[in-house]
Amino acid sequence: LASGEIKLHPKRWLILAVFYYANIICSAIWMAFAPIQHKVTEYYGVNNGEIVLAGTISMVTFAIVGIPAGNFITKNMRASTIVSVTIMAGGSWIKYAAKDNYDWMMVGQFFAANAGLFLLAAPPVI
């Protein structure tokens, strides 16, 4: 190849698809309560502000988790993806296992929502 030419590999499309679906799933987990907020407040017996916190929790922790996660993905994209998907699955499982316990649901939401930060810096790396 001449200097400056880019050769696209078919594997690159698979990598792009993995990041695409991982980000879609993370967003769905992160914002799951937004369209059904009134039902969730009744189910958990909390006010609207506490349910809004479930959606904004990753924004609050972004400054703490975002920079190390961004550095991690630029150093090892594969490991970062595995860590992100694992944390997302673990957080989702905690949310499921919490049933009607709001505090444990928030613990699961914290992990599931912050897992996306490990994918946030992926587009420039891909």
C-alpha cells in the first residue's frame, strides 16, 4: 500500500456491529424507566426525582469514571469491550434480582449505566 492509503478489513464491520449493539443495549438499560416513570414511582414507592436519578446517575459519575475508562479503551479496545459488556450484564442482573428493592435497583443501575462509559471513546479508535 502506498503511504496514506487505508485498507478496510471485513473484520472491521464486525467490530463496528459489536460496538453498535453494545451501545444500543446500554442506552436501553440506562433509560429504561423514562417512558414508564409514573408506573415505576408507584412500583417502588418513591418520588419522580428518585426515578430521574436512575437516568442521570451515569452523568453524575462521568467525571470520575469517564477519564479512566477513555484511557482504558484507547490502550486495549477488546478488553474494554469485554469489561463493559460484563459490567452491563452484572448491573442488569442486579436490577432484575432487586425486584421491588429500590436501593438495590439503583446499585444495578449504577453499574449498568456506567458500563457505557467504557464504550464512549470507541468511535475514534474503531
